[in-house]
Amino acid sequence: MKREEQLTRTHAAILTAAREQFLSQGYQATSTREIARQVGITQPALYHHFSDKEVIFLEVIRTVGEEIREGIEQVVANLTPNVDSVEALTAVTEVLTSAHPRDVFTVIHGSFRFLKAENKRRLGMVFQQDYLAPLTAFFATDAVQLQGHIQPQDAASFYLTSLSPLFNTFHHVGPKDATQHEQTMALVRLILFGVAVKK
């Protein structure tokens, strides 16, 4: 195998291992040593491909963010007139949960205090462009009728911070024997319609 091809494969393997670890454990709990071990290379060899852990993390989130944006845009493009808002937002939610094994908001924002200022700015741009912007576009469609004082961007931010029950086993929404899809729909109903009837 040519050296260039080997380098390309190793580069991709590093990102695959890093993605699994960063998304399941978060930034702080992931080490470059463990990423290198999983790939079968030394830590110095890993640094031949990426200058530091922050660079790897940003590349992982950028890649995942592109997938999220494309997935949400696909859901929005396929919306039909009179679409059920719960079904539409459930489809959006399943785009997020299929890519993120852990709470999206926690993984991204939990890393901010460990990053250099420039990398925080880059991560913030990815979060805005690939997560908030397509979610804002979704909440601006006719699929969801927002209350008059709620802006689509506020709805998108609230929605993202409300997803944590889908990423843990100790606190969950819906019946205990509900499937993941049924749990998602139950949480989406709570996000869209709240918990109380207005008196």
C-alpha cells in the first residue's frame, strides 16, 4: 500500500474512533491516547495527522454537523401540506438522535470551557450553522404553529435544550415499555404542547 493511501486511511480511522468517543463520552473524558490506542497507532503518530485534541474534536463536530444539517433540510424539503407537527418534529429529532448517542447540547456546550478562544468561536459557528439554523428554518415552516410571541430561533434553542430525556435511561418520558420512537414522540408532544391546560 502506498504511503499516501496509508496516511489517508489512518486519518479517517482517527476521525472514526474520535467520533465514537467524543460523542459518547464528551470532550473532557476523551483522550488522544485512547483514540490512538483504538486506531492501533502511537500518540505521536496521531499528532502527525492532527495538531491537538481540539482540532480533532472540531473536525468531528463539523462532520457530524453537516450530517445533521443535511438530514434536517431533507425533512423540511419533504414536508407536505397539513403535515402532523408531532410527526414532523419527531423526524427532525430522530436525525439528531441517530447521530448523537449523548445529549447534543451537553456534548457541544460542555466542551466550551476547555477550548481555546479561537476554537470556541469555530465551534459556535458550526453549532449556529449546522444545528440552530436548520432547526430555526424548521420552526419557521407551516409544520409548526408557534405562539405569537415565540420566534423560530427561540423555539429551536428551547427544543435543543429539552432533548436530554432521550439520551439517558434514568429519566425518561412515556411508558416504561415504550420504544425509542414512542419516547421521542412523547417528548416532542411535551415540547410542542407543554404539560398543562390553560385555565
